Amino acid sequence: MEFSTDIFSQFDKKWALLTAGKPGDFNTMTISWGGMGTLWGRPVVTSYVRTSRYTHEFADREEYFTVSFFPEEYKKTLAVLGSKSGRDIDKINASGLTPVVAGESVTFEEAEVTLLCKKLFKQRLDPANIIDQGVKDSHFYDNDAEHDMYIGEVVEIL
């Protein structure tokens, strides 16, 4: 497996879709927090999902998830997928993206690169453990749910 990228801008500048579930029963959301590296001798992706998000239910339930990156022209589509809930609308139909099977999960035909990940670890990010005062003062958790961190082994790059 090989994936070359500017690792520090891949999530922050390009964004991505985290998708969990199986064809016919999945949800996706835009993410801009994440990382890639090596843990326990395996290539991994780390992503963060608020516990209030509909996708969180799927990420908890499923063994696999995908992280998909898109060309720049899909930025507006990703903005919509990050601001609307699959509980309220059919986000996939509204997005115009084409879901396709990716191993044990789902990605989209329009994605440039998809990382198929097997869930290895999950842990709640406790705001009480934030050390940096600037992050503490940033109001990430003033009126919203905490994030769960998911670490997935990259089993395939599509």
C-alpha cells in the first residue's frame, strides 16, 4: 500500500468523508480532524466524531469505516454533508455523490482516494484532560457533545 500526500493539510484543508455502515445502511459525515501514521506496527488513521452525530452510531456499531478524500471541486458538497444530519434528510441523495462498495464498508465513486479502515480502538476525548490553555479557551465544547477518537488500521487504499 502506498499513499503520498501533504499529511498536515490532507484533513485540515481538503477535508474528508468518514463513512460507516454497509451498502443500504450507512451514514457519512465531513471531517477535518484526523491523522495518519503508524501505531502498534500498523498503518492507521485517527478520526474524531462528536457523540451527538448520527454517524457516531454507525462508527460504534460497525467493524470497518472509510475515510475518503475528494478533488477541490467537491468542497461545497462536503460542506453540506458536514452541516446536515442523516437523521433529518437523505444526505447521499442530496449530495449527488455515488456510493460504491469498499470492502466491508462504503465509499464514493467521486473520491480521489479512500482508506478502508478496520476499527482498532475507541476512546472519549475528555475536555478535562486538555493541557493547552489556548485549546481550553477555544470553546470547542461549550455547548456541544464531546468527541470519540477512532483509530482504524488501513487495510486497503482505493
